Amino acid sequence: MGAIEALLRPLARFIHRTKWEGFDRFKVPEGGFVIVANHASGLDPPLMQFAVPRRVRFMMATEQMHPMFSWFWGQLRVLPVSYTAADAVMFREAVRHVKGGGVVGVFPEGEIERPSCVLAPFVEGTGTLVALTKAPVVLLWIHGTPTIGNALLDPIVPRGRARVQYVGTYDFAAEGVRDAKEITARLRAELARVSGWPMREK
């Protein structure tokens, strides 16, 4: 992870001129937690990682995991999502990881936003993960990140001023909220409120 971070952090700082907003209010939760953000470009995963001082394991669609970079995915300990029955094993590992004190990163739109600045539907699995682990959720809004429609090339495109905003930390278990649909809907609604972006339903 050290070599990967050494490569990507300068890109975020000097090429994309990333600005971090609201993190003066951020306190890292004790124990495991889930970190959630919208998905604006291929630069989003490293920005999510740089936002917290803990190692993040990402849920990632297998269609985005090019076999050429299998070593890279292994180093990141990515949790592959195939949207098939095989995901049950991955999901159990994600739950185990969070309950064991780890951090799992989720982009609940499942893909880069199309069109940009419009929130796509959130997959309900996000709320299920939160409900099963009873872990707090750290919510981020990422915008201004560049995209050319290729998640692998986005991080090296010298364009834009990336912004990562800390929205808040939500403890649904403490509120007694256990319904996955409600958790998912509330996270999406909160991002819509903060960003001012419209939400598409398909």
C-alpha cells in the first residue's frame, strides 16, 4: 500500500489540487466503520482513502477490475462485487471485516455518475452492510474530480479541482434504525441535500 499511496497522493495534491472541506469536524470512529461517498470519477477511491487515517477495503464491481491489475487489486484487498450469488461470500467477509474493527469503503451508486452531478440510485446492499454490522457511517461528498469515462485513466487526467467534503458521521444503530432501505434512502437524501444535486431513479 505504501508504494501505491506514494504514487497517488501527489496526483491528488498537485495534479487535481484536491481541497478537503469540513474535516475539522471529523473524529475517526472507534472500531470498525463504513465509509460512503458518491462516485464521480476513477479518482474517488484514493481520495476516500486519503480522507481517513485507517486502511480502507473497497467494494468494487468486478467489471471494473481489469485482469492486468490483479496484483494491484490484491494489494488493496478489494472486495469484488459481481451482482451474482457469489457475492454472498464477499458480503460475509465485508461484515466480518467491519465487526473486527476494519473499514469498508462503498460507492453505493455502483458506477460513475452519468450524467455528472446527478445522484444515481443507491444499491440497497449499502444499508444492509450498515444494519448487519451496526457500525457508524462516515459520509463524504466528492466533486470536481475529472472523468473521461475511463475509471483507470481518470486519476492521471490533469483537469479539475477535486473537492472532498466531510458530510457527517451517522450511527443508525444508536438511533434504533435497522431497516436497510431506510438507511440507504437516508444516506442518499443527505448527499442530495448537501450537494444540491438532483436524484435520478433509473
